[in-house]
Amino acid sequence: MVRVEEGESIDRALKRFKRECERDGILREWKKRAYYEKPATQRKNKKKAAERRRLKKLRKLQIRMNKRY
């Protein structure tokens, strides 16, 4: 819920609302539920997401290690 402050423009309040929705993952969840996904596809997508997270974490670690030396 976004409350519009006194004297705040609608554009600014809308921007806060969109940012809050993005942070909470509402749009992502809505898009995910827009169509039926077979269980096999769900498992495949979960594995891909886990692999992306793992590689991202590994890249961050490598960057940190390179900065130290």
C-alpha cells in the first residue's frame, strides 16, 4: 500500500508503487501464473534458475578475489 503524501505528485507516488511491486515480486508472480506450466517444465525452469544463481554467486566471488590481489 502506498500512501500519497501531502503535496506529492502522482507521478512520484506511482514510481514508489511500481518500485514496491517490483521489490515484492508481484509482477513476476503474476506473469508466472498467466499461463499453465507443465510440472516437467517447472522443474526444468527451477534448475535453470538455481544454476543462474550459482553462477552469479561464483562471478561475484571471483570479482571480489581479483580485487584483493
